[in-house]
Amino acid sequence: MLESTLAALRGRGITHEAANVTLQQFVRDDAAACWDLAQATFSLHNIPPAERAPLFVWLRRKVGRLLIAEFDVPVFADMYSPEHVTYVVDRYEKGLLEYAGDGGLVAQGFLMPVFFGNFDRSAARTTYEQPIETWENELRAAGFGRVERRDLDDYWWARAHLVDAR
């Protein structure tokens, strides 16, 4: 997808830079460069919450505007609570129905492995989704003075929003 995006940007004459690394790896280089705009699409939830604050402070120093697309998921007291299990089962049922006509490619290659990974106590956690309000609060705490959200779509997993921080 990155190559397709880069080709489309080049085709439109849009100046851009892309880095196919984690934000943590990118920050380690701490180049003197600054950017007008940075964006992250359904990717920052992979950063453990305890690691986000310094990364957001770094971004605040380096970018004029940060766009984040993320899901607005409810908070559950416990990953294995009946409420969380019910949420996951209900949402995955919708997801499986949405991709029913793809010959099982998405279901077998993505949905079901992630579904079962949600409940595998022996596996390390790799996602830390949270409510959009929490994302907004973290960005304000990092020094972004203007933080706004726009509704994107109601996906099978959760409603998605675009958080615009300046």
C-alpha cells in the first residue's frame, strides 16, 4: 500500500516523505527536520500507552499538524471480562459477514487469527486501542493546543475518527 500511495502522491506532484518504520525507530534518528504534516492511520494503537507521551511530545516539536485515524473503542475493565468477550464476538460476527464474499481470504488470513489472539493469554499484547477522547487528551497533554475530531465511518469493529492536532 505504501508504494501505491507514494506513486499517487508523485503523480499529483505532492511533496512528501515516507518512512516504513515504527514511530519509535523514527524518533531514535531524531533528525533536525520538521514537517508541516504527519499522519498515522490505524497504527498508533500498537504503541503501549506508557510509551506514547514522549512520542507525542516529540511529534509536537517536529510537526505543525498531526492527523490520526483511529477507532473509538469502549474501555473494558478486563480483557477477559464477559462484556469484552461479548463486544469482540458481536463485532467479529459483523466483520465476517462483511467479508463473506472474498473466499475466506480476509477471514482466514486476518480476522480469525486476530480474533483468537485476543484471548490467547500466552501471547504478548500488540494493540492498545482506546476511546477517541483518550487520544485527544494525550495529544493535549503533549502540547497540541488545538485538537479536533471528525467522524470517518462506522466500521464493523468500531466507529473511526480522524483526530486533527495542531
